Amino acid sequence: MEKPYVKKLFVGKVKQVGNPNAKSPMDRAWESGMFKEGTSEKVWLSNTGLVGDEVADKKNHGGPEKAVFTYSANHYDYWKHVENIDTIHVGGFGENLAVENMDENSVCIGDSYQFGEAIIQVSQPRRPCWKPARRFRTMDLALRIQNSGRTGWYFRILKEGYVQSGVELTLLNRPYPEWTIATCNEVMYEYDKKDDLDLVKELASCEFLAENWKKTLAKRLAGKESSGENRVFGPNK
């Protein structure tokens, strides 16, 4: 079995695009850090992310639990040829790491990897928002990402250090093999019946799951979870 591999590493500053006077919401001004550029240079990876990388919405993106967004490079064939998004490309979803030989079915919460000088640990799946939809002019893209299971995931940083593209990731520890990213997504988006709540409770108690996921699952158990419409459509409607 081939080892996980970092095909490309991306960093980028916040960029403002769109027309503030546009009538259509999809054409109006917005800003995002998802317009990243690939680099082959060594980059310092700190507890809050790659040096030189920025996020626009600091309430919902970035920080120690979302230090590095990772996405399978192989998924882009699906978005281009099955979902017919012609302009999409590797790096298009704003990932920091485009990887090969790993995806939502093979990556688990709490997995720790040696990445160059750094050690990184899987913290949570990505919950897609409205910004990829705005970028690729596809209103329901966040829902498509969510429903496809091709969400990507985040790493927290256990040890800082220099990293670069073109290197393998070495798995150091896998404490929760039962909680793949795919299974977490199923619990988050599909398990809302009474018979499924035990699994929701089990995932919420997973030691290495990010706190914001635990809080969302706790709200579901208490019957107080929001619809998520603002996350997936935002100001696009």
C-alpha cells in the first residue's frame, strides 16, 4: 500500500473579489483566503498554520483546531467530470495540502503524522460553507460537497517545524480507527433518528475530536441544532 503523499502545498493572502454594486448576490464583493498559490519552498508550520497563509473569516476558519486544511487531489476528477465544474483545479477548494493515497475513508480522527519536521494530528472533517459555491458559481456546491462525502479534513499541530510539498506523511499513531472522516460525516449529516443518537453521543465523546464538532453534536442531542442553511448558502441567495 502506497504511503500518504503531499502532492502540493498551498499558502495565500486574503483576497477581495467581486463587484460591490452588483445586483446578483453571486457577483457581489466578498473576501476569502481560499485563493492560494502552490509553493515548493520550505514553509514554517506553526500551531495556527503555515507562515504566510491567511483566513478571512477568523470566527469560522483558522486557529489551532483548523491549522491545516487538507484535501485529496484525486477528488478533483469527480468535481470536473461528474459534477461538470470545468474551471475547478487542484487547490481550488482552498486547501493547504493537496494529498494523494489518503482520503475520507482512510483518515481517522486522532491520526498523527510526521510531516517534515512537524507532527500533525487529524482534528475534524471540514464542514463546507458558501464560499466555494461563490467561487465556482454553483449555488448548492456546499451541499454537493457535504453529500458526496468529499469534504476534506483539518489537522492540528502537535509539533511545529518546517514542511514542504513532495514528501510522504508517516503515520505515527491511530487511536480511533473506528472514526474515519467518512464515518464522522455520516454521523453529522445523516444520523438524526432516535436509534442513531447513541452513535452521535459516542462521536461527541471522542477525545481528539475538535471542540466545535463536539458542541454541534451536543446541540443535536439536546434538540437545539440549527438548520445549517446560513453556512451552506450564506449571502449567495
